Amino acid sequence: MRKALALNVLNNYQVIKPANFAMKILYSLCVLVWMLLNPARAEQPLQSHESIYETVKDYIGQNISPMYEYEVSVVPIDNLLALSACLEPLQAYTTSDLSKASGRVAVGVRCNSGNRWSIFVTALIKFYQEVPVLTQPVQRGDIITRQHFTFEKREIARLSDAAAAQPEQLENKQATRFLPAGVVLSPRAVAEPILIRRGEKIAITSSRPGFEVRMNGQAMMDGARGQKIRVKNESSGRVISAAVVETGIVSVDH
């Protein structure tokens, strides 16, 4: 009877290989030690990474300059990073001046309750501005009108020159060089049109309250509106400086 019982137990016993048995024991010990050292961590809820990103974006939005349209993107943090859920609203901070920040900035996010923690997150800030863009090519010397350009949104950091913000800074101005279609217009690309050419016959004026004196003259150089140029008084032969008022007219009073 005893012999039959022993054989039955032996037949139903699962043989465990030494290597697998040792690995299972080692794994169980590791889990036990981790749970003893971190009794609450296994069941503690974690802070979502998305909530950290939103905290960073909200903080930047509250401290950034409202002059231009902007876009904020956050560089994702390591997916393996596990942070305890904060019992209070997250706090963001930075040592940078965000009012004029552009490009990459580091924003700190911290939890001041429970298992306190702090982390730095990298954000990318882009500013956008409506700028004038040529819809057709313009030759040097051409007069630019409102039909030559339209306004498009462009990232400010990618603008190589200060773009004109108002149409009046460009309308009825003269192109200083060839400008292809699609180029962003700037005040440096245009100038006041030439109203007087060297050698042209002009009227030299001088005004006083109640009367105006006009003399015939000759331009000694090209000139745009408001520009001081040298002119020659045909009566006296004297060369003087006068300001261009309009086509064919200069004034010594400006």
C-alpha cells in the first residue's frame, strides 16, 4: 500500500530543471525586495506626460509676447520616465525671458506634494507674421503697386531681412534690384522713385508768407522725393542745394 502511494506521488510530481528553478527563485526574490522597498509605488497612479506638456504650453502662453501669432511644440520626454501623480496642480518655471523668446527654451515642471519631483522639458517656440510677398517678378527701377504683392504668414526667424508690415511702405516705391516672384518684400528692396534726372530743366522755388519765387534751373544729379540734390540757377550760374518736391520742382526752403 505504501509503495503504491509513493509511486503515485512520484508519477504526479512535475520535475523542474535546475536552471529554470533558479531563475524563478531569483526573479521572485527581486520582486519581493522591490515591493518591500517600494510598498506603495506598485499601486500608485502616475502623472501623465500629456499633462506635463499642457502645463508647459500654458505657462509659455501666459508669459510670451502677444505681438505676433505663435506656435509652441514640446519635445517628448522619455516614455520610460514614470513620475508619481501630483496631488496639486503642477508648477512651471524658467530662468529665460519668455516675452521675446524664440527657438528652443527649457521649462521646468515640478510637483510640490506627495512624492515631490521636478523635470525640465524642452519646448520650441515659433513666431509668425503677415508679410508682403511678391506675386510676380519685378525689374530694377519698376514702380511697385498694390497688385504686385499679397500678404502671407511666415515664420519670423526665417526672415533674413526686416519685412515691411504696412502696404504704404511699398506702394508706389521703386525696386532697387531685380526681385523674383515669391520673395518677401522689405524696405531695403525699394526706394522712393526718381522724380528728377541729371541734366533736366527744373523750377527752383522759394516760398515766404504771401509770395513765392520761381527760378529756372538745371539738375546736377538724380533725385527722389525729399532728397537734397545740387541744382544750378540758370540766371546766376550759381550751384545750390535744394530738396526734390515733385517731378521737375525743387525747393530751397526744405
